[in-house]
Amino acid sequence: VSLVCGMSQNIKVVVRVRPSQGDRCIECDRANKTLVLPRVRQQYIFDDVCDDKVTQVEVYQIIEPLINSFLDGYNATIFAYGQTGSGKTHTMGTANTEHNDDAGILPRVLHHLFPLLEKREQEGGSGVEMAVSFLEIYNEELVDLLSDSTAIRVVEDPRTKAIALLGATEERVGSAQEAFAYLEQGSYNRRVASTSMNATSSRSHAIFTLSLVQRGSSDIEEAKSSKFHFVDLAGSERAKRTQATGARMREGCNINAGLLALSHVISALTSDHVTHVPYRDSKLTRLLQDSLGGNSSTVMIACVSGSDDDFAETRNTLQYASRARNIKNTPVVNKAGTLEQKHAALLRQNEQLLRQVEMLQSGSESQLVQDLQAEVAEWKQRCLAEKERANRIVEAQFDAAAEQVVAAGEKFAVVHTPRSAARVKPEVAEPAPEVEPSSDARGAAQASESARKSMLHEMMEGLEPQLDELETSGLDIEHDPRLVELLEQTAAVHQQHTAARSSAACADRDIASYQTMLLGSQQQLTQTEEAASSVEARIVDMQAQLESEKHERQKLQSQLEAAQTATGKVPAPLKKALAERDRRIEQIEMQNRKLQMEKDRLAKLQQTSRNAINDLEAQLQRARAEKVKFQKAQREQEQRHKATLQKRDEFIAAMRKRDNDLSRQSQRESREKKALQRKKESLEARVQMLLALSKRRNSARSYMGAKSAQTVAAAQEMLKQKLRQYRELHVHCYELHEKKDTLTCDVGRLQAAAAAADETESEDACVCGSPCMRPRLAAARQALAAAE
């Protein structure tokens, strides 16, 4: 598999026929790479055909060139397709992890890949990193066979459109033994079940991926990354033949759904009218997006059964593979430059620019540089004067606005904004007359303004200011006649350089196109020569067979004549055998004539291909001569371009700084103007609010003045009445307190008298000799309780 970066190529399709017993439904011709279905008289042509006698080693030799492409930085994919039990897993080798005579493609690739990596690392001195991952698609769900994780998402890189897997386990490996260990682990975890057609039927699509990163031997050489996918698809099956039920039937339905989506993708890629490719219809087609019509070199191995019982499935597989052979991929080298390499490249570019500036300053044009620096300083002073005048105008306008606000009646203190905050670009600002350029320079600058800006933006990419001594703040060199002249010269040289580069690119495209056409013509010639050789061999066989038949006819004729001479009669069996021999001779002669016609046709086709190859070689030589011519002109234009760039480097740097400073100044002035406007609006709002409050206060005062005369008298009378009631209540409380004190004294005296009466134990007489003491004591106690 010889690859050219960026060139389209068809998918390679290899058909392998599994050994079978009983009647066969297929005929293989490996020499002509054809397969024939005699029952329906259909013939298929593929890139290679492997009958049931082809060994595993011969199958591996077919795909072995993909290893070199993988090591060169190209993506590669091998996927096996076919009905259940047709030998896909046996061919891929995902179940057999030992390297023996029966090993499949994957173990052999791992066994041969790592020695090649070590050899390249020793020869080139570059480091390599290899990682493996193993996934399966089971019932339209991604499963990581190395960690049993199902949290895997398929994403697409928006920049490169490459498909990536988030959450998938990638294990680094340094030897074939480590890779075999992970292959064995994943194969053990893969789902396998028994059906009526296959005792070890795969119930999921398996994808084993090798990821290789090769670091460059120096900071100039970019790193390369590539991936090698080994896809073992589950076989298509019919429930009637597999007798699957329950979970097995659901698995078969999901397998057939994924393969159907893959068929739709292949049909869309090979159709001239379909514009949308349904990659997103299934997880399988999403993962194979790069392998089908994308950035990958792909080989499809279609496994079929030669048994007559499997005729329908075999025919469908061959039709499937025949369509897939028309898919075109565009493999490119995957570069993965590191940040350190890019940083080193930028440093080298910067050093080169500094050397150019030093050469310019020390050369014959140093006086020109000094003159330009003087003019730059003069323009700077004029621009600063214009800015100061504009600032003064703005300050005067701000002061006038503040006085108007105060005169309108505002009674709050106005905080004056500092000058740095008030330097806002006025809406109407008169330019300073002393800084206006001449009319001729202004007209020339306006005439080339659009072309100059576009040209400067293109030429300033990748350049940095090299003359730090130039103070270019506020620089205005837009109308400098000398700058206009230099820019016109630069634009003219750049246009010539672009034209030369475009011519060289066109020559490269023509050469690539001629090489592609030449390669196609050579391949066609090779195929025609192979077909002619095959036809010649068949003609020789037919001639030998014809001679043999004629010799046998002569024997029969001699026997017939001898029998007729001996008996006088012609024996019927001999006569019938002689007629059958004549018929076979006639058929052979007819086939020989057809082969001769085919040989003549192939000879004419060979001559046509040789003439086309000669014409293409002549055109290729002319294109290469034109390319050399364009490259020479391009080098001359590059030299002129560099010489012109040396003259305008300081102007580009000055204009770039000028643009940055003016942009920052404009942004700052815009912010200050907005802040001033907000303050002004705030002050006006506060004035309006105070005026409204003053009106409300005056109306409230007039309303209260009208009602106060009516309510003051009533309020005073009510207050006097309340005061009289309070004095009467106070006097009554004082009297009650005095009465309480008197009753308390009476109660005390009566209690003392009662106690004295109790001591004398006299019921009718008390201390004073009066018999009414106790009734008086009881009455006093009742009065005291009432007072409390």
C-alpha cells in the first residue's frame, strides 16, 4: 500500500472463503482476483481473493504494508465483515492471543510491530509512545473491555473533524507481551454465546486500537501521531437459522441494525446523488467515520462461506463488499507538534528578524532611517499639541455644563471631575490647522487607503516591533509621501511574489494531477498486461487441448475405418463418439477464436495505455520544467520582497504601535465620556427630585395652615378637660389612701384589744369592760378589705 499524503485512494477489499463440506456455491480465481457465483452467473472483482486453501500467513502478507503506513504517521483500519460463523474472528485473531501458525492478523501485527519501532527509534533517535484500547458495541452501548466502564462518549474534534472517545481506557505498552496481555484480558471480557450456526458466536462488535505518537528527533521536526484500528464485526444472522430467542434474539436484532446502518453509509458514500452520509445513525458507523471516506487507509476483509446452504448470505456479502470497494479515503500524515517546538520556531523567527534589523541599520540606508526617525518625532509633537487642544475644549464644555446645572437651581455641591477623566473626544472638534498635511499627500493616502490596509494586515502577521527606541504614541504617518511610496513598492513586489507563488502552486497541482493520472494509467496497463498474460496462457491451454482432441479424433477415425473394413458396417457407438469429438473440437476452436479476439482487444488497450503514459510523462516533464522556472522566479521575487521589507519594517512597527495607542485612547475617552454623561444625568435627576419635594412641602404647609385654626381650640378644650379629670382622680386617690391609713390604725388597735380579751378568757367582757368589742373589730376588718 503506497500512500501519497492528501491523495484519494479506494478502500482495499479482500474476500476470504471459509472451507466447507458438500456442494459449493462459489468459484475462486486468485490469479485474476475474481469470484463467480455459477447459480446466478455473477462475477465479482476484488483487490485480492483467498480461497479455502489460503493460510493465515498469506492473509497477513496482504495487509502487511499497512504497518509501514502506520509507522509513517497515517491512520489505518482493518475490519472483517460477513455472516455469523464465516471466520471473521479467526481471521482477525482477536480470540487467539498466541503467536503460532493459526494466529490471526492482530497477533501477527503486534509480534512484528514492536521490533520495527525499536529499529526506527535506534536509527532516528526519536522517542515513541504506544497505547492500546479495546472496546465493544453491545446492544448499541459502548463498553470498555479493559475496565468494564460504560461511561464512554463519542466526540468530534471541531478543528480536525477526527473522532475521539472520552472515558475510554488507554493503557501504555512497551512490548508485544504487554499488548498481548491486554488483548487477552479484553477477549476474555467480550460477550460470546452459542447459537445453532456457531458455538462461539460473537454478540458484539469489537474494536482494538493501537495509538502511536512519535516525537521528532529535534525541535524542527514535528511529532507524528497515528492510530491502527482492528474491527471484528459481529456476523449478520437470521433468527430462523440461528433459532435464537430472548436475549440472543435481541442481540441479533441490534447487530443487524448496526450492520444495516453501515450499509446505508456505504451506499451514501458510493452514490453520486446523496449529499448526506448518515454516520450518526449508530455507534458503529460513528466510530468508523474516519475509516469510511475519511483520514485512513482501510482494508475490508469480507468472509464468506462456500457452502450451497449459505448462498443467500454469501451473495449479500459480496454485493456489500463490491460497493465498499468504491469508497474513497484521503489519508494524511497526522502531525502533533508540541508547544516547545512551536516556541523554538518562534524564537528562531524572532532572531532572524533581529538580524535583518541590524543589517538594515548598519547598511547603506542608515541615513534614511535617521531622517525617518526625525520626521516621526516631529509628527509626534504635532499630535500631542492637537490632543492638548482637544482636552482644553472638552474641559471648557464640561465647565459650561456644570454652570448650567447650578444656574437651574441645584443646591448640591458639584464635584468637578479631574482633567484625566474629562478628556473625552468632543462630538465636534476642530482639528489644529498646523497639523494638517498637504493636499497632495492627503489625496495619495486616500487613494491607496483600502489597498494599503489590507496589504499591511497581511504583511504584519508574525512580525513584532523591532525598533524599541521609536516612541510612536499617537503617531500619524498615514499621509507621509515617503511611506506611501514605500507601501506602493511593497505592494507591487508582494503582488509579483504572490503571482509567482500562485504559479508554483498551480504547477505543483498540475504535477500531482499528472502523477495521479500516470499512476492510474500504469495500474491500468499492469492490469491489462496481467489480463493479456492470462488470456495468452488460456490460448496455449486451448491449443494443447485442441491438439489432444484432434489426436483422439484421428484415433477414433482409424478405429471406425478398421471396423468398417472388417465388418462392412459403421458401428453406431464409434460414429456417435466421433460426432461428439467433432462437436468438442468445434467448441474449442470457437473459444480459441474468442480468446484471440480478446487478446487483440487487450493488445490495442495496452498500446493505448502506453501512448497515454508517454503523453503523461511528456506533460509531466513539461510541468516540472515549468515548476523549476516558477521556482526560480519565486526566489527572485522573494529576494526583492525581503529587500523591500527591510525598508518598511520601522514604518510597520510605528503604525502598529500607533494603532494600539489610538485604540486605547479612544476606549479610554469613550469610557470617560460615558461616566460624565451618567454623572450629568444623575445631577439632573436629583434636581428634579428636589423641586418635586419642595412643591409637596409647600402644599402640605398651606393645607395644615387652613386646618390649624379650627382644630387648635377643640384640642385645647379637650386638654383642659382631661387635666381637670386627672386632678379630680388624683385628689380622690389621695383621700382613699388617707382613709386606708386610718382604717389600718383602727384595725391594729382592735386586734390588740381582741388579743387582750382572749388572754383573760372572758366571753362577755373585754379589756375596757365593754361587751361590743368583737363586733367593732369585725366591722373594721371589712372596711379595711374594701379599702384595699
